[in-house]
Amino acid sequence: MVTILDRIANPARPRHPEKAHRPDQEVLRKPDWIRVKAPVSRGYQETRGIVKSHNLVTVCEEAGCPNIGECWEKKHATFMIMGEICTRACAFCNVATGIPLALDAGEPMRVAEAVRTMGLTHVVITSVDRDDLADGGARHFAEVIHAIRAATPATTIEILTPDFLRKEGALEIVVEARPDVFNHNLETVPSNYLTVRPGARYFHSIRLLQRVKELDPSIFTKSGIMVGLGEERNEVLQLMDDLRSANVDFMTIGQYLQPTKKHHPVKAFVTPEEFKSYETVGRTKGFLLVASSPLTRSSHHAGEDFARLRAAREAQLAKAAAKPA
């Protein structure tokens, strides 16, 4: 089950106006390994209450994440800042498209207070694309990071950012705020960009991740893709090489799930065995960590993965130090 909530203020306005006139796409029946339980637990309700009471948006709801029940039961939520309306119209995404509202100056403090209330030791912050802003929302990201640091200094912070395309100096603003993990998803292989992610540029995203490492090598970098969008296996392996050339530490791979009949169709359901193979290959290519399974998402198990990521780096450094000169 996937929970999709429409939080647009005007219910008469289509959530995806750019897709409204597209022909319906076939929706394939999900295999057994994709199915998840409905979110009904007490922990889920408590998390939902905290999110609502702080007037916050989560990508868990907006993107219809299949893991929302599991994560919210544990009081793990990924906050989506800068509103719930995106300036882009990716063919895979269920976040609403349109003209966003002005930034909310009180949002950083509300996010920080929610993190404190939920007792999060690791938090993931993402956002809609804000091509309408001169810095793409970079300063707002930095303000949220600073507010969380002030409220709960021990909480580690992971950000999942847009590409800041044609926003000179934006990346530097975010990196200067020193998140613990900088995530920017490639989403799919380059041959799919024109149909799946038309507003983005593949090699710009690769360069963005590489630049983070150049600016601050201590920050972990992370990127993820969906499979089942029509990609070939050799394209996924080449994408892994591209990420490693940018010194990316952590890669996630998950199954694409079609939000509505108007979205890009699922071309294939990748088997758990194939996901395991991608994980094995990724580790041999030098990633510190690879999370690859049908229900893997960028922020799924993010706290546990951060601990594993940090341990992997420490082991790598210890191994290098032990080598004879």
C-alpha cells in the first residue's frame, strides 16, 4: 500500500497540471516482494501528530513513500522544506508542480523544534526544487541546518538537495553549513533524462557531488537511483563508475513505483536477486556503502546507514594507516 495525500490548498487545481492531458499509462501489478503494511500503528499516529502540529511538510507523504508506516512508527520522518509545490515536473515524481509560495522564515525553527520533540539522533532534510529563487533555496537549507545544530547539537544532519542548476555560489552556501551527509540523487541513467528528469542535467549532477568533496572532504556524499524505468544493466554499472569518479561514498538503489496512471510507467520489476547483485558490484567499485533492494529509498534507515557509513570510513582509514610506507 502507498499512501498519497493531496495537501494543495485549492482542491480544484490538478496536482500535476502538466500531466493532466497525457494518456493513461498501464499500471503493472506489484509482485509480492513490493507489498508493505498499511500505516496504522500508534507510533505512526504520534509522528503524524508532531508533523501536523509544527505545520511541516514531509517527503514521506508528498512522494507517497511505501515505507512511511515503518519509518513513522519509529518516529523517523524526512522533512521537506520550502513548501510542497515544486517548480519542476519530473515524470516519476508525485510532488505537486506549480508556482511555489514565498519562503517561510519561521520554518527552520519549527523543523528544529520537531527534531528535538521527536528525539531524532539523525535527521534527513530535503526540499522541492525552487528554480524561482536566486540561490535555489541554498540559504534556507543553511538556516535549517544551523537551527537544528542550535536545538540539538548531537543530532547528525543529512540533506537531500536539488541540483542548484544555474545558481552560482549556491552549493558553497550549503556546504559551508557543514551537513554530515550531502545527498543529491541522479534518479536514473542518462539515457532516460529527457523523458524522466527533463529539467535536470546528468553531468551537472555528477559535478555537483564531486564539488562537495572538493569543498569539504569530511562530508559524506550520497546519491541514489530508481530502477525499473527502462534502463539497461550496463547503464547502471556505468553510472556507478561515474559516481565513483566523483568520490561519492554511498549509493542507494530502489524500485521505481508509478504514483498514478499519468506518470512514467514501470517498465520492469527488478528482482531481489538483481538488487543484491547491484549491491555486490557497487561494493567492488569502491563505495563505502551500497543500499540496494526493492523498497530502498534515499532516507530509508538513514540513521542506521549513517552509523555504518562512519564505521566503514574509519575502517578504511585504519587500513590505509596500517600499510607500510
